[in-house]
Amino acid sequence: MDCVGTDHKTKIKSGIVNKIKAGIVVAVLLSLLILIRAFEDVLFYDPLLDYFKSDYKNHPLPEMNVLKMQLNIAFRYFLNTIISLGILWFVFKDLEIIKLSSVLYLVLFILLLIGFNAIFFTSEGVQNQLPLFYIRRFLIQPLFLLIFAAAFYFQKNILS
């Protein structure tokens, strides 16, 4: 009986240690997302960063290398996606969640990029800048992580 009790205590300690390790990894991954945001002006070509910080409602879009900007937005989305998938893995440890999230990230990227380009290339003057701002925000910020984490937590813990 004593061996069974000791075995149970060892499993509990092991489970706690694994949760602490996962928490540390999640903290490191969240730190990477914060660093990407903190150094966005150094890491990525995005003339819209300064544009949307200014009085953009009264100014047309700045001159820019559109292909370079799109590639940088795509690269940033890819980095945020990889880190976010890592966070989702260490929080939920569920391969089905990672598969679904990967598909959603891909589909949402394609849809958002189409919307971004449609607004970017068809807007004239200072019109339609707010939708461009918000679509770009979803492309460059890891907002889907918050949405997916909340949805999967709800599915896993509330609905089950």
C-alpha cells in the first residue's frame, strides 16, 4: 500500500512539474510576441505604422513599396502564427486543436490579405482608411490567439 501512495505522489509531482515547464514555455512564447510588437518598426518594413499613428484621417496613404510591405506583413503574420500555435499547444496539448487552428490561420490570412488588398488598391484619397487599419491590425497582431484560446478553453472546459 505504501508503494501505491508513493507512486501516486510521484505522478502528482510530475504533473505539477510538467505544468510549471509548460507555463515557462508559454511565458517565453508570449515574450516573443511582445518583442515582435516592441521592435516592429525595426524588424519590419511597414510605412503604415507611422501613417496610422499620425492624423491619417486627413492624409492620403503614403508612397511605399507595396510588394515589400505585403511580404513583411505576411512574414509577421507567419511569425505570430507559429508562436501562437506553440502557445496553443502548450496550453491545450491537443493535436486536433493545432490542426484546426492551422487551417483557420491559413484561411483567415488569405481572406484578410484579399480584403486588405481590395481596400488598399481601390481606396482613393482618405476614404476607407479605418477598415484598412482594422484589417491590417488582424494581420500584424496575434489577435486570433486570444480568440482561439478563449474558444478552445470554452469548448474544452465548459461544454465538456
